[in-house]
Amino acid sequence: MTQLQVLPGLQEMVDSLVKIVTSRTFLEIVIFPGLLNVLLSVAFLTWLERKIIARVQLRIGPLYAGIWGVLQPIADFVKLLFKEMISPELADVKLLMLCALGLMMLAAAPIVTIPFGEAFVIANMDIGLIFVFAVMSLFPSVLLLIGWGSNSKYSFLGGLRSLFQQVAYEIPMWLSVLGIVMLTGTLNLAEIVRAQQKVWFVIPQVLGFAVFFTAALAELERTPFDLPEAETELVMGWMTELSGAAFMVGFMAMYTKFYVMSALITTLFLGGWLGPAIIPEPIWVVLKTFLVAVVIVTIRGTFPRVRVDILLRTGWMRLLLLALVNIVVTVILIWLGLGWVWRV
Amino acid sequence: MPDMIFLALSAVVVASAVFALEAKELIYGTIGLGVSLVGVAGLFMLLGAEYLAMFQVAVYVGAVVVLILFTIMLVRRESGRIVDEEEPASFGSVGIYVAALVALAVAGAVILLAPVSPVAPEFYQVQLQDLGRSLAASYGVALVILGLVIGAAVVGGLTLVKIDREEKPSGTTE
């Protein structure tokens, strides 16, 4: 105590530090819509995926760690942390570590704009949608760098495939959202959720939803678009030469992107936090997000992989066209005078 | 606080720009360029131009840097080793003179044109809606012409690719 009186500056610093740590924004970033939420959901998703795939394909899935093997992700986490990092002799290990970390940061960043309730949004940005778009557009370059830095043909091919795929599907993906932006007149994700009070956007924007969902699968490199990590051809794609902790971070980044993308679909098309008030708003968002995730995992358990040329043709010719048709449909909706339904 | 952020961002922008020029390997130079461009986006953000900042990231880092990376990777592959083939530039002194001239010109312009008693410019934020409205209304014609030009460029590019493919029958190899 006496020391604190000698240094009044220290007392102030401690006070301001406590103020920052207990402030709402900090707690939001670290605990609820932020970091802890993302990490727990990612762990849960990896378990959920294995369980659902196991059900779909009549296998059993993780069983022994905890009830129904729920603790399996934690066991995996510990295992991967202590694993040795092995990389090819000429690989650029520093670059690989840097890129794996960068990937995780890019994957988690969009969560700050996604509203988990009227009062649960970390950064209520007017340009939230463009922020998500900008951050997502950085993904392919990092994947390509990982593929190149591994100095392995499998990794490099995987990285190139990621690049083609993600660049090709980014365009229909964001064009398909244009309809929503036209109806609501805003890019703020919380406003977009509020605009769905009467009718969720899945109904008027059913084409946009189909395009966005398909493109999201491709962006996530999930089956049927998992060419960048086609096990039978490319071992693990761009992840081949990542091992130990670097592999864990890269793996988590992909699941984080999975979670964030599911939350984004929920926000844009499935009414975000809206729902009967029996369940609190944030829980609605999480529930719907996991529902979307379950659908995506089931698709993985059911469908085979597509060929590269079919993938690119679908992206550039079919989805792009459908997204443009969706815009025309939206214009017709507004022209018919139905736009007021989604005006805030 | 904003001053500290400004200083930190500026330091990152300048340092990574220097790194982009000085890095021995092109890939590292490209990464430096990317970091520098993200830093510039941060500066835009500080000035209240969030929209511009986001598009700076999406277009310059998300598209241009990818293009550069892609080109480098397709053009030179020396299995991860640093390729050190360039001779040290013999025109270095010319560069220094040109840089000095440009610096002098800029400094002169700033000194000559700066108002005697500098007044801080009025800080204003462009609303996104206003921006969209003026783009669609006042600058509508320019926007359409730009779109047509870019569309023509894309069609031209595709035609070039197509011609290339038709000239080489599928049986022959190069």
C-alpha cells in the first residue's frame, strides 16, 4: 500500500488497467462473441463433424474421451501441441508459422462485426459487410504462400487450387448479397438482421441464399469443393507440410472460418438473433449457426468431390448468372412496391 | 491516443515499404508490399474513410498482391532457395539524383504553396449513402463508361486466350 502511495502514477495505471479489463468491449472481445466463443465452438465443431460423419457413414466416431467423446478436441489439442514440428529441408519454416498465425487471425476477424443480439456486437460498423468481404479476400494469398513456403509439390498444387477456387467463388458470393443490400439499404450487419423482423431473407432471396451457400462451401474448401485438400490426390493439400503446432493453428483457422461463415449465413439469411423470446438472443444465433454447420457437415458426409473444370465452370457460368438473376428478381420486388417489408 | 496509432501505423508502412524494395527474395518483397498496403488502409481508417480503407484491403491486398504472388510463383521456381542473379545496379547514382530532384521539387512545392498560417482542415466524414448517391446520380455516366471499358478489357483478354488456344491443335506439343 505504502509503495502505491509513493508512486501515485502506478495506482492510476493499475486502475485504468482494471477498467480496461472489466470494460464491456474487452469482455465482448475476449469472452462472448469474441475469442472464447470462437475457440469453444471450433472445438465443438471438430467433434460434431466427426460424430455426424460417423452417423452418416455408419462408423462410430470418437467415444472414449468424456461422454460421447466430447473431450476429444481437447485431447487432440494437447497431442498436437506436443508433437514435433517436421518440415522439408528447404521449406521456409518462419514463413509457414507466420502464415498459419495470419490465417487464424484472418479467420477470426470477421466475428467482430457479426451481431449475436441487439446488445452483443463487438464493432457495430456501418460497413460491416465490406469488412468481412475485405478480410475474406486476403485468404487465398496466405494459402498460396503456405503452399509455396512448404517447398512441396502437393502443398503448392493445393495452394494453387485454393487460389483458383476462392477467387472464382468470391465474385458470385458477394454478388448474391447485393440483393439484401438493395432491399435494406445498409451494409451494417445488425441493421440487416433488424430488417428481417417480418420475413427472413431466405424467402425473398432464395436464389441469393442458394448461391451464397454454395459459394460458402467452396470458400471453406468443404466437400463437394474440397479439391485443395483432396486426400487421394494431394495428401492434405496446402496443409501437407504443416505439422505439430503449426498444423493445429492452420486446422483451427479453417474451422474458425467454418464457424464464422455459418454465423454469417445465419445473420444474412436466417434472421440472426430473431426468434421467439423464450430463448435469449445470443443463443438463437448460436443455435442457428450450428444448424447451418450441421447441414454443411451432412453435405460432406453425403456427396463426392467435383472435378476441377466442373468446379470452375459452375462458379463462373452458373453461380455468377444465378447471382445476377437474383439481382434482377430483387429489382422486380422493389419495383412491385414490396421493398417496405424489409425497410427498418 | 490517435497520434500514437498514427505514428505506429506510419512506422509500419514506411518500414514494410523499405523492406518491400530491399528484400532479396521477391516473395518477401511482395509480403512487405501487402503489409504496407494494409497499413495505408489503417491510415485511411484514422482519417474516417472506412469505406476507402476496406476497398484498399480488398482490391490492393486481396487482388493485386495475389496477382503479383501468382506471377512470381509461375515465373521463377528455384525450389525455395534464394535466387541471387541480379547484378548490383550500376545506375544507382542516377537513381539517387532523380530521388533528390523529386524530393527537392516536393519540398519546394510544399514550402511555396503552403498557406502562411496553416488552418487545420475541417474534419468531415463522407457518408456511404451520399457517396453511393453521387456515384449513381452525378457521376452516373462516368461510372457506366468505366464499366464498359473494363468489360471490353475482360472480353479482349478472353478473346486473346481463346485465339492462343485455337492456334495450337491439341495433338502438338511445344
